Amino acid sequence: MTGTTAEATMNATTTETTAVDELLRAVRAGTHGRVPELVADLDGAARKTALARLTELRKEVRGWGWDRWDEQRKVRHALRVAGAGCHTGPAAAATWIAARDLSDWGDTTLDGLLRVLADREPSWLANVAQRLAERPSVAEDEYRLVHALVVRSGCPVPTTEAYLRGWTRSLTNRRLVDLLRDDPQTPVLLPHVLALTDMPDRLTWTVGPEQPTHWPTALKTLADEGMLDRAVLVDGCVSRLLRGGRPRDLRFPLTLLRLLGTTDEERRSRIPDWLGMAADAPSPVAGYAQEVLAELALDGGLAVPELAEMSGAVLFRSEKKLVRAQLTLLGKVLRRERGAAAELLPVVADAFGHEDTTVQERALALVARHLKDVQDERVRQEVAGAAELLSPVHRAAAAELFGSAALADDAPYVEVLPPVPERRPVAPAAESLAELMEDLVALVRRPYDSLEEFERALDGVVRHARRDREALTALVRETFADTYGFVHGDHVSSGSQGLLTVLAALAGKVGVSRLDAARRRPGGTPSCAHEALTRSIDARVWEVAWLLATAAPVPFLLATPTDHTGSVDPSVLVERLRAYQAAGVDPLPLDMAQALLRVRKADPRAAAAASEAEALGTGAGGRLARWLTADESLAPGLRFLERGRDRSSGRWWLADRLVVAVRERRAIRDEFPPAFQWLGGSPTEIPRRCGGYHWSGLRPLWPGILPDDRETLAAWLLPTLAGGAEWEERDAAWGLTALAEADGPVGPAVHLALAVGLGCRHVEDRLTAVDALLVLASRGELDPSLLAARLAGLVADGTVKPNRLADAARTAAATGAYGTVREVLLGLLPSVLAAPKPVRGAGELLAVAAECVERSGGCGQEVAGLAEVAARRGATQLVTQARRLAAALGRWTGGTPSGAAPEELSAATSTPASGATSTPAAEAATEAE
């Protein structure tokens, strides 16, 4: 190499190094606007060198603290632009641009990225655009970047969900119809938008059709102009509605379809689609499908078998509006085509089992009017057989229509309650180390699904540590080496990581002094029920961890439950203490305290177990004997504060008013460890509204603290339940099952908790409350009068809405517990009827009460205020159902409630005697037709 050539190479290298250094200085300064011109000066080799240094800088920036946040943000923006320009492969460039630590969630780097990529080939840009379109975080939040790359490359428009969402979000600057008209992507993207499972927010906004941002109106305009294919839009709407989903996501296709309308051919060709929607779709969609099918039926475009199929599905639905509309349609068709009666009347008879007696009345009247048109005796018998589904209030009319023999039922009423739940024994701890490790891995992955699983695993660790500590420790270190609890040495965790602390202590990863301090931590006064219950659970876990860390394990844990409720059999606890005595070990303080709280004092063998415990001659045996024979109660006192009223609505919030005062019990305050002393009573009453966040995964363990004293447990769980119900949260009634199946007296706290649960917002929570009600009734522990009183207060202050309570009561009654529900509702109704203002939903409560009385008896019972309501003029649900209940109670005769002046009841109508006479049923049929 000549001197001139070497000098030139050295100069080039120096120039390259200088250019790279200048780029890095600009990046470190966060001046991303200068980066494109600096990258443009680099050749391929220089870009490769710069990329390596940019990668190192990126790693450095990741480690900067929050005190350098603003500097970090600017450097990351510059890094993003520089790295995109230095990458030569499209896949690597797309990965760099889409990296979460470099994204700016906006358009800050948009201009720089487009400038730094301006010299790339269209195919290269298309590759990057398609890859970015598949990245949700980029395609949606930085739609303009991806769209610009698509336009520059000329590639096909991406149709990924993220790109579609970004597109809809971008159309907000001026009139929507103009934006859509000017965008060449519109015809391509709209069919894909309609197919999305989760509709973009802008399409679901509830703005009026006159607003310029109303998507359905804009699309209708473009379809009328011919820019959009109307048939494609109709197909997309129908397909999306058929798939179902949340009402929010169906609102847009349904509104668009209504605006577009359907032709006769489209309606006829899609009959199976309309039938499917009418049967299974959410109410608004089903209503639209019903309208379309009704038009077809009245125009002769729907065959009778198809109408029968539609009616069978719609009459099975719970929405009264849809059911009534269907009966009206059937009445019109039957009036026009009398030959269809044989095929349609059996379907009409399906409505005999509807929960609304007015619907039953309409259906019965319809059958009565058209039964004469049925010549086939088998069909007549089929319809007559369905009359057994009718409420007793319509039995007289049905007997006159079909003959009394068809409804003969002389059997006395028998209350049907579920069997008393049996106690399920808790499986013994894992016998082998392999089985134990499987249990531990499952619990760490999905912590504490049940009390049984947690207690079984905790006891298993203690037992195997006693048998072969070295083998267990080796397996734990190998299996959980990378787990969070091990990474942070000397770390005491709680909540979802509590079991990991036990394993970390066994593996020597947590200091003994830290564990000892945690298990001895003062209890103090808990701020809420969550904190108190969780504190007790955590303290016991820390005690086990401390035990394993000191290498002096006990043979097993005393407090391990013997059945699924969390309780401990008293005779089993005596045997455990005997085993401790033989092994020469003393019980752990927290474990012993928890065992005492769990032992079944209500067990018939408790007295004998107390004698055996006393005979052991140990301190622990004496404590158990005294505990089993003590008649002191932890039953709390409940009272309500005169505060907690919402200023806007004037409503009293139960969770803000409820005060729980646990009675003082010296044995607990003096003898129990600090973590349990809160159960011995608080020096002062304090509201128990939760003011902070507590990990809800521990909730399945809370009932195991006090399975033998459910009144106390109910009092401590009530604020949680009340808050969840009032804020309409899901799974608010989770604790009612445990309360119903636990031991101990049932008093005001349990009944109040049950009352709150019956009025919860979500159906699954009300079902949980219904199950608890039936369990208490089957155990003979339900006090209907007390429950009615609790419900009356909650209805009055707005905590429980009558329509939700009616739904829960109807569900409970339908299981066969008509007598139980009757007693509760008859005790509640006087306060509802006497309210200063009409109670919305009271008619539904009266309807369920009437059904219960009609099926289970109760003739002669008094309901204060019922006669006055029944005497009102009109035919509202409240008045109609009041008359029905009064008649069922034997206090409505000849259309007049007993004791009421005849002149006050001139508008009253009696129960129909026949579908063919001028009765309310016949009038309903006339209205339907």
C-alpha cells in the first residue's frame, strides 16, 4: 500500500469515526431533529458501527433513574430515529421502531422517522409497514406513521385490528362523512371494521344521528352516494350481529343496519339469520330480528313452521316486551290463518310457564279463542297438558277451558329445600415429596383458590421438613430458584407471595431475625376487615417460615382444618395435642390460637373432647378444655351512624354508616398473640369502611379464621359485602356460602349480609345469596321475620332495589321453597306498601309473593296496606298484583277486598273464569289481535 493510499484510508476512517461520534453526541443530547441529516452522511459500514454504539447507549439509558426521566425521554426519541436509519434489514428496523422502551406514544418522532427512511426502496418500506401494522402498540397509537409508510410504499392497505382501530381514531378533525369520502382506504377497511369483536370506541359513542361524528349516518350517506357498496355493509352488519357479544359492540352494526334498511329479498333470504338472532341475541338485536320476522309473517313471507320455530324461541326469553309482542303477532296470524292453530297453539302454550302471570293470561286467552280451530285430539291434549305450568291464579279459567280433570291435583303442598350440606373432609397432606412439589407449584401459579389447598400445602411442608429436611430443601431450591421470593433475599412477603416466604425461609433465603420480627409484630387496631383478617393469615405464615428457618419443625400443624369449612374436629385436635406431648414439643403460639378459633364447639363430642384435653395435663390441653367449655360469645354489636348520605341523591350508603363493635373478650386479648387480639374487642367503635387496597386473592382464606363463629365473621365481612353491592361490583357476595355452611348461631349480622346479597347487581351474586338462603332454611337457621326486617331497611335506604330482590326471591321460590319465600316477602311488604313515595319495583315483589301464596297456602294472613293498594283504580302492575295477592290470601271476594267499600272498587276486575267470556284474559286476547 502506498503512502497516499494509506493516508486516504486513514482519513476516511477518521471521517467515518467523526461522523459516528457526531451522531452519538446528537443522540445523547436528545436532538432527534438533527439525526436524519447525520445518518444520511453515513455509509453502510459507518451505520453498522453506529448501530453497535446506539445499542450500548440504549442499554445505558434503560438503567437511568426517575430523576433523569425528561432527559431519558428525549434520548430515547433520538435513539429511535437513529436506530431506524442505521438498520439495513426491514425486520430489524421494524423491531427497533416498535420497541416499547423507544416508543413515544404519539407523533414526536414521526417526521424524523419518515426523513431517515426516505431513501429506502418501496418494497423495503412495504415490509416495514406490514410488520408495524401487526404491532398493536404502534399500529393503533402511531397510526399516522404506519399509514405514511403504506402510502409511500404503495403496498396493500393493512387490515390488522390495531391498524383498523388507529384508522377510526384518526378520523376526528372535521366532518366525518367528508373524511371518509376523501380517504381511499374507506371501502377496503370498513368491512373489516364491521367484523371486529371489540368495536372501536368512536363507533360506539352514543351521539345523535344529527351529530357530524355519528358513524352510522355517515356510512348511510356514502352508501346512498354509491361510494360504499350497500350490500357489503348489510352483509357485514348481519354477520356481526349473528356472532353476538356485548351490547356495546353490537350497537354500531345494529344502528347501521336499521339506517340502511333491508329489502324484501334481503329479508326473505336471511330468514335463518333472523331466527337465530330472535332466539339467542341480546334484547335489542332480538327485538330488531323480531320486527323483521313479524313483517315477513304478516306479508306471507314466513311459513307457519318457521313462525312456530321463532315463537318457541322468543316465548322462552325473559324479556316481557318481546314475549308480549310475539303473542300479539301470533294472535294476528291465527286470526287470519285459522288452519295454523294446530301448529301454533302448542307453541303458545309454552308461555303458560312464563314467570309473569299477565303473560300467562294472554297466552291462555289466545288458546281459549282459537282452540276450537284445532281438530286433532292429540294437539288438544298436548295444549291441555301444558296448563299444569300455569300459576294457580289461572287454574280456574284453565279448568273451565280444558276440563277439571286436566288440572286435578289434590296433593298437599310440600316445601322442597336442598339437603343439609355435608361436611367434606380435607384430604391429608401429600405423602410424597413429588406430590407436595406439584401442590406447591400449582399454588404459587394461582395462589389460594381455596382454603383446603392452602392449608394442605402448608401442613405438607411442615411434615416433610420433619421427615427429610435436606431432600425437601434441595427440591425447593431447584424448583423455585428463579421465583420472586428467592430473588430478593431477606425479603418478607405477604398476600399472594406468603407461601413463597415459607419456601424461601426453608431454603435459607430469608433472615431469621426478619421472620421473628414479622411473627411478633404488634396487632394494633385494624383499619378495616380486610386488613385484620389478612394480618392474621400473614402472621401465621410468618410463624411457619420462622419455624422452618430455625430448623426445629413441629410434627405437623395443629390448625389444619378437618373439613372444607375450615373447622377442626375437637377430638382430632385432642389427638394432635397428644402427639405433640409424645414428641416433646410445644405448640406454636399462632398455630395454637388459630386451632382454638377453628375447633367446633358446637360438635356433640366437644364436651367429651374437653375432658380428654384436660386429662393430658399440658398447658395446651388445659387451654383447649377451657375454650370448649366457655360460653362467652364473640357475637358483635352492629349499629348505624347518622351519616353517609350522598348529597346529590340523598341516599344513605350502608358501607359508610355500618359500625362493627366486637364485644370485649379478655381471654383473647390477654392470651392470644398480637395478630389475633383484634378479635377480643376494640377499645372504641370504629367504622369499617375499607379505605385502601387489599389483595383479593386472600379472600378464600378469610372465612377460615372464624369458621365456628359466623356472626362475628359476618360482621367483619359486612363492610366488604355492602361496599361491593353498593358499587355494583362482581363477586360481591362471595362470602355468603361460607357463612351459610359455617358453625355458630345465626343472628342479625348473618341475616343482614344475606339481605345485602339478595339485592346485588349481578345475577351470579344473587344466585350465591339464594343458595345461602336455602342452606340456612334447610338447616332450620333462617329467621324469615328477621330477614324481612333487614330487607325493609335496605329497600328504604336504596341499598337493595326491589326488582333485583324480586328476581332473587323468584329464583329461590322456583326451587320449591315457596313457603320460605312467602314468609319473607309477607313480612317485607307492609313497609314497602307504606313508603311515603311509591317504591319502584314493588309490583314485582307483590307478584312473587302472590305466586308463593297461591302455591304454598297462607290463606288468612294479614299484610298491612295491601287492601288499600288493591282498592285503587287502574290496572298498573302494582294494583293488579296487589289484587292477586289479596285474592290468594282470601281477602279479595267478588272483586272486592274484604273490609273495603264497594264504591271504592268499581273499577276492580276479578280473576277470569273462562277464556271465552268478557274477562281480562279475553280482553288481552282482543288487544293482542
